[in-house]
Amino acid sequence: MRIGLIADIHSNLVALDTVLAELARDGVDRLICLGDVAALGPQPAEVVTRLRELGCPSVLGNTDAWLLGGAAPDPAGPTGGVMAELTRWCAARLAEADWAYLRSCPPTSEVPLDAGADLVCFHGSPRSYDEVIAATTPDADLGPMLVGCRAAFLAGGHTHVQLLRRYGDALVVNPGSVGLPGVGPGTPDLPVNRGVRWGEYAVLGVEAGRRHIDLRRVPLDMGRLLAAGRASGMPHVDWWAGKWDEA
């Protein structure tokens, strides 16, 4: 079995379609999204429609919760006002079918794999979509986030930074961000990608007793991507475009 893992699409249909084309060439059996689908980008309804057409399940991310009326970003923060306004703009573009999709997203999901292995999916951690799991997270802090998880693979997003690390007998993977790799959750000790011109994803495989995880980046058509943003009418488009390498 081969599973495509995507996360943090952030309303970016150009990036999503590019990654989906790569995954189609990879021949994956299933596609799973790890949250943050429809906020902070130019094409919220289009992205949710594409996921619905594909039958792609997603867990609930923190910005998905913002759209659904959960705790919004602090307007007093350095980018809180920008993100709050972008969230309202994205929400205004969603149809009832899009809202139904977002409401159906669970906080975690467990997927049985071949050879008796399981995959647990979440956004930040199984405990909270706001928590950060990074390469630098001490095991003493990571343990309480993963308590009760006995799966071979633990997959989350949220940081926009690709990750593969071992915790006990499990492998923890973060596929990175499909649609906004230049923005992270604001944790001071977490690196932020620079000069971004790509989308990120991962392929997880369990085949004939062999297990593998590939972290991948695919170049994006920056002309198309930035044109879609500027044509959308989204507020703060210069802030959004500034997260990409326009050179």
C-alpha cells in the first residue's frame, strides 16, 4: 500500500493540482490530508471542491477550526490582523458543501496499513491541532503529546517544515506544506523555509514487509501561482506573495 500525505494546502489550488499530478504519477493507493485546507490563500472553495471530488479525507487543522468559528488568531500579534481578515475572506467564499466537508474533519484518524502496521493522522499532535512537533522537540515533551498512540507511523502537519524522526518504535512524519511552505506556526526555535518556489508532500509505503517514507518537493509555476493570488481579490495579497520567491 502506498499513501500520499499532504498538509497545509491553505487555499492554494495551483500548488495542490501540481502536487496531485505528481502523486498520480507515483501511483498512490490513497490520499490523506493532514489539515489546514481552506484558509489564508486565494482559492478556498476551489481547493475544498477538489478534495471532495477526490474523496480525500482530512483531519481538522487549526485554521480549519478558525473558519468553523474556533479560536481565531490574536489580532494584536504581528500577523494576527492579516490572518484574521484573510480567514473572514476565505469563509465568505465557501458553499454549504464546503462547510459540510470541513465539519466532517475529525481531530485524528487511524488508518490500517498492510502487514499489521497502522497510521495515525493529526494536524499539530494527536492531543491538539495547535501543538508543534519538530526535530528539536525533546522526547520528554513529545511523549505526552503521543500518549496512547501505538501506531507504526504518526503523521502530522502544522509546522510547514518537513520532518522524519523516530519516537520509540514509531516513525513521526510531517510532509511539509503543499500551499504555503514559507509560513510556519510562529514557534521561535523552528526554522522557516526561505526562497520558496515549491510545494511539499510525502509518500508512505508498506509493501511486502518493507516500509518507506519519501519526503518530496515539486517546483511550482510561480507565474501561475502569483497570478491566481492577485486575480482572486484576496486581501493582503502582497503579504501572501511575499512568502514566495518571485525571482
